[in-house]
Amino acid sequence: MYFCVINIAAMRQELAISFKITNWCNLNCAHCCECSNCHCAPNFMPLEKFDNYLSESRTLPFIPNELFCIGGGEAMAPYMHKNPNYIPCALDLVYSYKYVPTIKTNGTWGQDETLRKKILSDISAKAYKYEKLVTLDISVDEFHNNLDGVAKIIRDIMGSSELCYAIRFCLVGFNTSGSIKALNCLQQKLQESGFNIQKTLANDWMIDAPNADCGIYVCNDYTSNIYDLGRAKQTKVYNCEYGTGLIKTTDCLQIDNEDNAILNYLYREKINKRPLNEVFNSLMQQQEHR
Ligand code: SF4
């Protein structure tokens, strides 16, 4: 049988992979654990490198988490810098390597109707092409003045069956009263627009659109302390099969647009054209010898 030939002892635990495609962000949050802001150069990881690193990620000795994260800075930044093909091309690559994409964003682009429609149309087109959902991982907390933009994104998705079947979103903040207040405020805005929101036992949301037969499941991740970089980690994974959020602890490998590989937001090495396998093993050793 397939499982018999795998040397389980030699395998690592599950690993979540993310690419930080840029350090540029349209916001300038003081607490930013990515050290991103609007003063950083709007450089993006070249798509050729994106492709190569994805290819190499498939050779690493771990159990791959199928969710792959495109982050920043602001992951939608290419749209704001006259590079509207970047995210669609990146999604083509992510899907072609059999990952399911999550895009981390502050959602402020939701305020710009033209941009919002373009982005939602682009990403849903890729979800249909590859028959797998795209997830938007949106910050909703006390630091991002983005509730109006996020509400518009959610209203557009819920208002279109085409978008509704292609895009999921996960709301992410801290385990602080400020973050919970922002989440409640968003809930109130959506309810005032006619959406029915029910909380699940895991404190996630089921949102029903007015006059729609089906709802959408929204994963809420508000478990991270503000000081431990927890928010940057992928801790809660949407489970398509059971429709519930699961708390999972996985190792996380981030590759940034300056060719650094970073393990669990703590151990960092320049890749320097070395095979990703070699860099990953070296990072794991650093972690084990800590
Ligand atoms: S929106 Fe996110 S990436 Fe941008 S500065 Fe704020 S915390 Fe950093």
C-alpha cells in the first residue's frame, strides 16, 4: 500500500509555506512583524524565482500543508504598482504545483470599487480554472482602519454566487479586546446590510446573504498574543471537508523577496543560490540546537 513505503520517522511534521512577495505595504503599522511599510521599495519577487522556489518546495522532506500563502507587505501591492498580471500569474503557479492559495491582505483595496471588482474577478477566475477555492486572509484588528473596505469585499462576495463559490475569507486579529471590538464592529456593519451572521462553537462565522439558499463559512483567528508574532503564523486552517476551523501548530517556512528563507519567524538564512533542501535542513538544525 502507498502508506507502507513512506519512512514516517524520516519525515518532518507538517510545514506551511509562504512567500513574502514584497516588503511594500500601503499602510505603516507600528507593530508590523513583517517590518513592512509604505516607505519600502515596491519590489516584487520575480515570477521566475516564485516558480523555482515552488518547484523546490515540492522536494522538501516534510508533509506538505496544501495551503500555500502569498503574503507581504501587502500581497495585493502589485495591483497598486501597475502590475495587474502578477497575482493572476502567481496563482497559476501555486495551483499548478498542487497547492491551494491563501492571500494575506489588509483589505484596504476594498474601498476602491474598480480595484475591488478587478481583484475579486481575477482571483475567482483562477479558482474556477483550477476548481479549488482561493482564501483571502484579512486583518481585522485595532490597528488597521479597514472595516469599510473589508465589509465591501464581503458584501461583493456574498452578493454574487459566482464569487461566493470561488472565494473564502479568514478574518485574523489578536486575542485582545481591541481586535474583538473591531471584529464585532464588522459584524454589526454586515448585519446592518442585511446579512445574518451566526457564530459557530469555534467562534467562527456562518454568514447568510439575504435571499440566498446557502451561506459562507468564515474562519476567525483571534488566538494570537500581540507580542509573539503569532498572527504571522498559520495557526487556524480552514477544513473544507467538515467546514470547521482547526487549530493546528505547524512549522512555517517563509521565503521573502530578498532570497531569505525564514523558519518559524525565528531562524533566517540567505539562500544564496543553494538548493532549498540544504537551506531548510540547516534552518531545522538551528532550531533543534537552540
Ligand atoms: S497592513 Fe499588515 S503588512 Fe501592512 S504595515 Fe500593517 S501589519 Fe504590516
